Amino acid sequence: MKSFLLLIFLLLSAHSYSQPSDNVRSLSMGRTSVSNTFNLDALNHNPANLRDINSKDSSKVYFSLLSSAGYVLNSDFLTINFYNKFFTGDANGNKKFLTAADKTEILNSSKNTDLGFNLNYKIASLLINTKSGTFGFALEDKLSAKSYISGDLASLTLFGNEIGRTYDVKDFNLNTSWIRQINISYANSGVTKSGRKFSYGVSVKPQLGYYYLGVKKNDLTLYTNENNVLSGTGTLEFQTSNITKDGKVVYPGLTDISGFGVGFDAGVSTAISKKLMMGISVTDIGFINWNKNVQKYTYSGNFVINDLSISEQLDTLRALINATKTPDADFSRSLPTTLRLGATYKFFRTSSAANDEQEFARVSMDLIQGVVKNVAGNTTKTILALGGEFAYTSFLLQRLGMIFGGDEKYTLSAGLGLDTKHVLIDIGTHNILTLFNIKSASKISGGINIKFRF
């Protein structure tokens, strides 16, 4: 029984980071991005900012190679301490058996919880500034998972089936994918008749799908009669697409593709004044069509069991579902379309040596609105993001941020940046509490970006 619980909580228990950020600077500034991320950081957030209209930076080329990655593992309950308490042995290495009190604590912590995981890894990225505009390119892997486990499903898993009780599991949902994205972007700038600077940008993003697993249909209800027999009505269907016929996960080769699609980004930024920038963008408009080794697994509710906590019956149930594996038709899934609107205010001080004003701080605010729900960690709950960046020296940047709303409700973020002549390094987390006590933190994230410029 405990192994079954562990499978659920470890594979699905990270509350997915809504509109996940794939650049660490944004991650540490509360995920503000639409008016304050530039050069390679602007990819996937606001392509207009590839063209930094207020920058004095004369660099022609930015690039990264195997040096940018970030992950987010968020949960309302799962911590290292939680795992150690319920899913490891005692001090003598003996197995731990969950008591009724243990199960009740797990249930109260985990029921009706959104779950998931996000990992973004840039294999390579490149930006080139020319007189004709700015061109950007990136190749990156995106792994995501999002699920929802209802209280009834958690109760059934923990306590087994209770006589005379109906379990409604229709709310259970699952969506996981592994996609490699190619990002080809262009940005340019102009000046309005009133003399206001602005920039605009577009991105075309082919999507190469490797793995997909998701719930296709769920209207399942389970009931335990007076003889303690659990039966079901309705259907729970899973749909998969894989690069391997047997469904095993392997690292994909260059030609291994199980789905293909395309996404588009578009954005605009404008300088209201020297101190105030505003931006708007819409990202990931598009879809991916899954068409290789497409299979369907079905639990129709016509199988009866009398004790879900017995491992042999769980094995039988899994075997039954595997036996329903049938080829299925190609299917399409939307990309996590997101709308962003934001502003950044800059603070300047006069440099006595250069007799010129230099920026030493900026604060940003974004409104982030997901359009498509339950896709790659997306949420349709509005997010208010606040962030600040402070340069107390010419090369060391300190960052703080806050997130309100979305699935996370509230978090504090932090990070550091090192800005040298040719190398830029960013590290950060979207939950500053992780830095003080990682064992008790349920929202764990981190990332590093290393970029080069010439």
C-alpha cells in the first residue's frame, strides 16, 4: 500500500508552476518579464525585448551553450520532512507501516490538490544584433506534468473502500509531456510621430513531441456495497503517444518524434519615458499533434475489488488496465497560451566620474493570464507578479519578487546576477524560504543561466 501511495505522491505531487518561467532572472523577480527582460531572456516572454531600445550595450552577439536550466517543484504539502516521516523506515532501518493517524494526516494534507512538475533546459541559444533587426534562436527541452487528485481518490487510496460509500473521482486529471522546442525570433524598433521609442517582435516555434500521457475521458464513480465489494460506473481513459512502441522512456535521438506542432509569440514594448517602460505579449499560440504509437488505456468500471490496499488486487487492476491497451487516433493538444501585460520603472543616480545618470534599480509589475487550462502547467487563474532589481555595484545585481494569485497564491522569490564584460550569470529561486530550510519547504525551485556576449 505504501509503495502505491509513494508512486502517486512522488510522480504527481509537485504543484505545477503556473506559466513556468524559463529564465532565472524572471524567476527570481516574481516572474515579471514582459517589460524588463532583454536579450536572450526575452525569448518565450516578449520577443519585442530582444531589441533593447533603452540599452547602451553595444554587444552584437549573445549566446549560451548547455548552460541554462531551471526547475520548479511546488506542492502544498510535500516536503523532505514529509517524505522522511511517512515513506522511509525507522531509525533502525525497519519498514514503517502507516497508522490510521498517519493516513489521516496525509489525507488532510494532500486532498483536493493540484500537482505537477516543470523542467526547462536550454540546449543552445543565440542572439545577433544587426542594422536590419535582432534575430534570436533557441533549442530547448520542456518537461511538464500537472494533475489533480480529489479528496475521494486520496481517501480511497489511503483507507481502502468503506462499506456504503460512493467515491466520485471525476475530478482526477493528469497531463504530462516532454517536448523539444525550436525558437526562431525577430525583433526591431521604431519611433512614433511623437518621438516615443518602441520595439516589436515575433517568434515562430516548431514543437517536436517526444512523450505524452494524459486523461482523455473521466466520468468514473466507484461504490462499495454492503458486502465490501467495490464496483464502478463510467469510464476512465488514458491516452499516450511515445517514441517507443512499448512506452518506455528513453532519451530521444535526432529523428525520434512522436508529435509535431507549431507555436507563435508576439509582443510590443514602448518607452513611455526614460524611466518608464511598458510591454504586452501573447505567447504559445498554437498546438501539437501527437501521431506516433498513440494508445488508449481504459478502466470501464466493470471490475470489482474488495480491498484496494491489497497489493495483489492492485497488481490485478493495473494488469486489467494494461490489457485494455488499444491503438487510438491521432490527437492534438493546445500549447499553454499566456497573455502578459506589465510595466517597469527605473531609478537613476548621477555618476560624478562620468557626469552621467546611471540606472541603479528598477521595479516591475506584471499581470499574467493563462488562456488554456491544464496544459503544461498552465492555469487560468490571474497572477499578479512584482519584482525588483538593485545594483549596489556595477556588476553585482540583487533581485527580489512576490507572486500573488494563480495556483501558488503567494510566494517570495530571490536571486543574484553577475554582469561582467563578456559573461552574465544568473541564479535564483521563486521561493526564498527554500534558502533557509529546504527540508520543510514545499515549493522548491532553482535555476542557473550563463550567457556570453561580444
